[in-house]
Amino acid sequence: MFRPEAIFYVGTRKLAARCLEYLVAEVGRERIAGVLTISHGTKGWWSFENYPEVWEIAEQNDLPSIKVDELPELHYDLMLSILWEKIFPQEIISKPRFGAINLHPAPLPKYRGSLTRTYAIVNCEKSFGVSMHYMVPLVDQGDLLAVKEFPVLPDDTALSLDRRAMDYSFPLFCETWQRLCDGSAQRIPQKNVSLHGPDAPRTYMMNSIGELVRRPDRPLRAAEADRLRRALHFPPKLRDLGPTQSTRFPIAERLTIKAPESRSSGPTKNRCTFMQPWLPHARVRALSSSARPTSCHFAEEASQRSQPSPSSATLAAG
């Protein structure tokens, strides 16, 4: 029977705050063993969401706050992770009797890792989703509890897609909790979900984002350049990729599309300039819109270069 008496809760952002409020209403504050989040009195990059921080919800409900170094001594029989960007060691996630459960803001098993909203747009996805799964030592590869899908809109940016992922995540959390409690939840091993070719599971890591803009000679159509701009529009989380403070420029300023020249001045040139302040400015050709489309999966090479080792711990990240 699923009835945890000591829940370790960890998370950030408005979504984690809302889920914590729901959890307290469902089980009572006495069954929350501890809450781990950002430092008290601070605000995260997500302050634009205009919602109390997780630590504020914990204070309002008189919940015990804990620090990372206190986890080995904490007694808990269930771990819930909501948008936590740090890695937990095996001894932490294997400790609770009822397991460790993570809410991942992307559809599994196809999109594992971090900043998946960016890559969904890069890859021309028509649909996206959010997932609840058990945590294991491999990145986002534990058994699935639930996946909720929704459409990607034609003008979506990484930011707008993230916002809708948050909206879909809260009811997913609530429904999954109810199913765990009434016994109707089912664990589905990710290996049982058959995905092949461009739909095969892939792990995206934060350091692979830079690969999307470090391609000085790669041809880009105007539409492809616009898609890349939308994929990288995730302020303030994705703001600068420059290696040093002195050479940083906003991502939106690096990628510009030059208007076609007048026919009277010669052949039409529709050119996209890919500005990289730490490299010589490189001009990337944008083929005419009437040309044959190319593959949308130009993020594949970047993600392959950043595949984590099999020994990597679970990434409970957004």
C-alpha cells in the first residue's frame, strides 16, 4: 500500500511551489520530512513567474527546511523532485522505501536531460510533453509513471514552450499522486517504449547548447535561422553563451538575417549572419525559401558529442 509517512521534497520554480501546496493539502504538513530548495531569502532566475518561492511555501506551512549536507541523516520513505537542476548520488535516491520520483519537463524517453524545450524546437517537433518517472543512476532513464503530451505551436519559442510545459505539469503531478495513492499507477520500463531513428531516446546536456551557435560555416535557410532564434529564446535562463564576461553578447543579437538586396544592385542575396564574438564573424548562407527543405534535426551532432557516461547520476533537471 502506498502511504509514505516521511516525504523528502526538493524543487524550484512556481511549479514546485504549487505542487508542494497541493501535497500539504493532501497529506498534511506532518508527513513532510524536509524541503530542499534554493537559499531562504533569495529569488531564482524564474522570478518573472510571480509566485512565492518553494522556501516561502515551506515557511508558510511550518515545514522543515534542510540542506544538502543533512540528507544522509534525514529519514524519509519517499522522495519527490520537481525541477531540481543538481545531481543526486545513488545513496540518496535509493534510500526511500517508496522510491524517488521526478517530474521531468519533457516527454520521455525521447527527450532526456536539460533544456529539452530548446531542442524540441530545433528538431521541428509537432508535439511535446512532460513526464513523471522513477529516478535511477542513469539520466532520466527510470520507469515511467505518466507522460502528458501537447502540441508545439508554429510560433513557439523555448520560453513559451516551457511555460506551457509548466501548465501541463501541475495537473500531471496531481493525477499521478492520486493514482499512486489509489493503486492504479503503473510502472512502465522505458526500454518497453519503442522509439527508433530520429525518435530514438537522446540525452541533451547544458554544455551542448553552445554547439548550436558554434558553427561558422554551416548553411542555414532563413526559416531554419528563425527556428534557431526561437529555440534559443529562453530569457533569462539562456542569456549568454560567451566564454568570458568581456565578450558576452545576448544570443538574440548573434543571429541576424540580412534582408535581400535590391535586384537593381545585382543578384538577390538572402544571407544570414551568425555572429560569434569569440570567433571571427562568420557569414552563414541562407538559401531561398523556394529551395528544397533540409532535415530539421541539426541538433543531433551536438547532442551526440555530449552524451553522458553510463555512470552518470540521475539528472533531476529542467
